[in-house]
Amino acid sequence: MKHSLFLFGVALSSLCLSVLGGPQAVPTPIQLAWAKEEIGAIISWGMETSASNVSDLGFCSFNTGEDGRGPWFAPVSLYQPQYIDTDQWLKAVASFGGKYAVFTAKHCSGFALWPTKVPGYNYSVAHSPFPYARKDIVASFIASCKKYGVKPGLYYGTNFNFYLNILNSKIGFNKTSLVAGQIYTELPAYDQIVLQQLNELWTEYGDLAEIWFDGGTNVTGVAALLDRLQPNAISFQGPYPLQNVIRWSGTELGIPPYPCWSASESSNAYGKGDPYATTWAPVETDTTIRNSDAWFWRDDYYKTGLKNLSVLMTEYESSVGSNTNFLLNLSPDPFGVVPLEDIDTYISLGELIKKCYTTPLNATVTHTTPTSINLNLKSPQQINRIVIQEDQQKGQNVLSYTVTGRASASSPWLLLSNGTSIGNKRIEMMLAPAAMSELILDIADYISMPSITFFGVYLCLY
């Protein structure tokens, strides 16, 4: 079979190779578009924030808090966001290159950040005793997303609801052990409440880019409802038989496992995946901006310390550069604003990403065989990052590769990197800059004939 090459210019370095056969799993166009966005945000805010300086509440675990008082129900009166500024949140997301943002419409506490109309559900913004606190935060978030060009997404955990006494999709406490303020709820009734609230969120706020289930969902009817109301949304750990699903990397430290394949046995499996698996479920890697596991602001938030810029940049390169999307957390305080030192860090991260990766070093890209690509820099230049991208429209095909380089025509060839998974993007981080004038990417093994859409080099110093 003849292998054809189409070169669309050095900036794209687009190299289209003929396909000999089909892989076992292929993405939907929506999954492909999501992967190309690469950077997103998750905004963690709600009753968990408002009550954090009172007690370690144990909303998600029903366990006694660190202060020995829990579990403890947080009354609506604790929710007092006097200066809430969703514009500030989304401006921050845009500053570090976030293309989409997921907001915690309802987390483990059960407190709804929109005025839910479910009869008897008296635990939402609408029930605040303070007029300024009755604002529909979901609506405000959506409006701010539109203002800053960020696609909106919503987090709604179906497996936990402390207000309704639901722990990991089961009844939490027995009737005689309820914490004051909780409502004892049988599972069939709970499932109906979930479906009613999801119907509200998925019909009243426009199209959503991503929906987070956090641990999947055990509520019957969610998949059919999502398919009907938000068919174009990506669903994190979405239920079978939805197609536009993604999965968790298995870590909240920002460094996913490698190799990380786009295919897996299901959307609830996590970790490396399997190139021969039958479900296309690419990976999202979530992490916090702080050194601790501080998803929500809490009373010791400032003590935990911000990650320094080099750590965050390494997390970005390790996640996006390992065929996953990078999801960075924002933690607004109880008043409703993101701390200014966090804002400065988001801005600095965005500037560094642009500085390092906006433009590759000028080079000519050609091919010598269908699986061997030559990059010529014409003269020795310092490099320390190698970026490779694969066209995944017909699946993730590359199974292993090597990159060799030399400083000049008279210099020996050196092994610069070798790896397995490429997928949407592979960033090889060299230990130190090296002068190179020529590099060769060799695809050593593959499922079907691969199509490499980009092969470029950069000098990224920080």
C-alpha cells in the first residue's frame, strides 16, 4: 500500500499517514474536541466552604471530625457570601489557559447552590435568612463563563448527600442516630430527588461542556436523562452506555501514571488504561493549587502554602504531556472571592505556559518512511522539550517510539527519549538542555498505521 504524506507547514507539522486497519476503540468528535482543550478548572465552593471554620464536618464520610464534634450538620445560616464574585473566578481560569470550568453545584453536604424547586428540599441558597445570600450561584457562574469565553460544566455528586442522610449511595445513619438537621430518606425517594435536581441543572442553564459525577453514579435513569438533556456534554465517570465519557487518572497530585492510554475497560476504571480496551475514556488529572489536599477553602487554608510555579508547571507538563487533561482547582473563600495570592499564581502559570509552548523552534519536518520522521533545525540549538501529537480520530495507535538526535552531521546519534503512549500530546522533558541540529522520531510499534500531527522541540526554562 502506498503511504501518502501531506505537510501543512512547520507550525502544525501535520503528517498524515495512511491507515492500514482500525483500532479497538475510537473517540466521538466531542471526546476529541475535549482532549484538544487540554486545560480546565474545577471550582470548589459551597457550604463546605462556609462551615469550614466551625468544624471538620465529615460531610463525605459521616465520620467524626478532627475536632471531635462531628459529624455535624451545617445550618443554612452559616452560608454568608457577602462579596461573591464569579467574574473574578472565571477571569482567573482564563488567565492560566483554562478552556472549561466545572463548578460544584452540589457537593457532599447536600447544599444546593441554585434555588432548587424540589418539594421539601429546604437546603439551598433560596432558604438563606440573608437576602444577599439568596443569589443563584449556578446562574452567576454560567454568565461569568460566557463573559470570559470559558465553557461551563457542573459537578453534582449523586452518591453523597449529608442533608438527606445518603452515604455512598446507601442510607447513612439509622432513624434514631440522625444528626439534628438531617432528613431520613429512603433510596427510591432519594433517586427521584436526584433526577429532579439534575433535570433542573440540565435544562435551566443552557448547554454544559462537562458534567462531573465524582465516583460515578448508582442512580437509575441518570444516563438516559443526560443523553436526552445534555447529549453533547462530556461526563466525568459517566454511567454506561453514555459515549462521551472520561475517567480519573487515579491521583490528585497532578502527576498521572505513564503510559496513560485513551482506552480503558470503563469510565470508572482509573490509572494507565489499556490500548486494546474497547471503551474510549480519556483521562482528566485534577489537582489543587495548594500543597495540601485543600479543594475547598478552610480555616487553615493560608497555612497550607501555595505550590511554587515550577511544581505547577511540572504538573501541567506531566498531565497534558501524558495524554490527559489538566484540571486545576480554585478555592474561593467564605465571602466568595479567590485569595489574591492564588490569583497571582494562576496568572504566572498562564504566562509561563505561553512563554514555553506558544511557538516551537523553527524546523523543517519530513519523513523518510511512514513511521520515521525527521526534524531538521539547520543549525545546533538548545532544546529541552520534545512534543509529539497523534491523530486519534481512528484511535490511539502508537504503542512505542524513540527519539534520537545529534548536534551536527558529524556527531553521533544520541537517544533523547523513548516511550509508549502518545495520544493527544506527549511532552518529553529532558533532564538538561542540549544542543541539537537534527532529531528523528521512530515509531517502533503500533496497532494500526499511526498519523503523527505534530513533532516539535522547545526550550522551556523555569
